[in-house]
Amino acid sequence: MTAPLRIHALPHPDEPSDVQLVERALSGDRWAEEAIYRRHVHRVTTVAARLLRCRADVEDVVQDVFLTAFRDLASLRTPERLGSWLAASTVHRVHKIFRRRKLQRLLGLDRSVHDETLADQARDDVTPEMRAELAMIDRVLDRLADDDRMAWVLRHLLGYQVTEVAELTQCSLATVHRRLARAQERVDACFRSDRDA
């Protein structure tokens, strides 16, 4: 299976820290807000894209996360955890979209299009075999419950530790372990059936 994507970038030693950027942004420094956006937009976009796989929804989530973050920046008690705070906000907004999609499906109104498949999100140098594997994973993810899919993607595609997944999804470690186990069982079954075919 593919290696998880590492999206926890550290600033260059000459660049201001997240703590400094937050302090400056809170004092009205627009450059600091732009620097926060540039430093963390890749992480927010990647988390949203891996979870949602719909370009329009991803764009809405990214915009909403940063608008809300700059509005609520004073509520951030630990500025050194800015990246985690933004990731948690992203997961929260994705969860709201999952609930909306579920309601739309129940009403027969779901018209969501997965135009950002994992294969589409892969680097250009990914082999055809890897693209086929990503397509299989996409098919499995489509059949998982939203919470199970979210936990599995955060852990296995985005590289978050289990404790971070629990924090991001606001549930217990035991719940995360159950969700991961259910999802992994489905992924493993898909790959076993493909090998047996």
C-alpha cells in the first residue's frame, strides 16, 4: 500500500514561528495573516481533498477554515499548535459536509461528484500499478461509513498518529481503533479478493 503523505511542514529557521505569526496577526498585521495562510493552506487543502474528493467542496472548506480561523484567532490558546487547530477545523467542516451528503442521499438529492479521486491526487511519477491500487482504495472508501473512512484516511493516507486522529475527530482512542479496524478489514478484503481473482 502507498506510504502516507507527510503534511506537517516546519517553517524555515529564518521565518517567524506560528506563535509569532499569530501574535502579529492578532495585532492587525495583514502580512502575518497571509503568511499563516501560505504556510498552512497545503495542509488544509490536502486534508479536505483526501476526505471529500470533490473539488467544489474542498474549495468551500478551505475558504471557510481560513475565514473562521482569522475571525477566531484570539480563541487559540496554544498558538504553537496552529497547524493542528486548522486541521481540526478542517475535519470538523468535512464532517458537516458528510452529514449534509447523508441527508441528501436519504432524500434522493445527492449529486456529489468525486472529481478528485486518489489517483487524480497522486504525483505524476506514480506507476500505473500504484494508480490501480489507489482506484481500488477509492472504491473501498466509497463503501465505508463516513466516520470509518475519515479515521482510515487520516491515519493511513495523511499519516496522522492514532492519538491525533482521536483529537481531530473528537472521539476516544477506543472509538478510533474500532473505526480503523473496520475500515482496514474492508480494505484488506478488497486486496485479497483482487489477488484471488
